[in-house]
Amino acid sequence: MARPRKPAAAKIIQGTFHKYRNPENEAQYSLLDKMPPAPKELNKYGKRLWEYGAELVGAGVITKPDIIAFEICCSLYQRAMTLQEFVNKDVLVNIEGEHGGRSAQAQQMNADFAACTKMMQEFGLTPSSRNRFGVSKKKEADPDTAKMKELLGV
């Protein structure tokens, strides 16, 4: 199976962008200036993850269309954390089901955590994905780099 294509924005952040290797018809999305306010539907857990998104916006990882996917990630996280809160408070008295299997709530919590972890990896929110993605702090504007990007049309 072929390696998945990496967007040009990710290559620029990593410093591996070469114009001759980049497809000419790649979709270009505008970067956000700042993270929009958290949706009303998010509770304290979802809002906590939403606040981390501001750093991703600053690093140029999240674009306008990515906000929807990031909101889904926050919703999964809040649902999993809410279920974990119930499990920890013993609201779910019997975690084991009637026939020795896990209860439906515990199964849903595990499924939500698994789905949320996959989404978090897409945004570089886990240590291994962050290292693989190579997001670093923004550097001071270097005049030579700006001239080179202007010449390359990036």
C-alpha cells in the first residue's frame, strides 16, 4: 500500500517542502488567525481540549475546514470522560454485565476513547504523532526565508 500524501502545509511546517514534488492541484485552505470560541454543546472536558486547539492554530495545523473535525474530536473526548466519571463514581454499580461481559457503558467509553485517540493523532495531540508531524515553535521571520518562499510561490 502506498504512503498517504502529506499536505503541503505540513511539509512547510516540517521544512521538507519542495515545489517540484508538490501536486499543482492540491486544495489550499486558509489558516485561522485565532481559534473560534468553543461550541455551546461542549462541557468542561470538551472545552478543555478545545483550548489546546489554540496552540494548533498558532502552529498552522488547523485550518477553517478542520474545525469541524476538531469539534468531533472534542465531543468524543467529552463523552468518554463523562462516562469515565460515572464509572469512577460507581454510578454504574455493575461494570461486568449479566453474562460476565463488559457493560454497555464501559464498552461505549472504551470505543469513545479509541476513536478520540485516533482523531487526536490526526491533529498531533499525542506525543508520538507530534514528533512524527514535527510541529515546532514559530521562529522569528527570517528575511532570506521570506524571499525564498516568495520566489518559490509558496
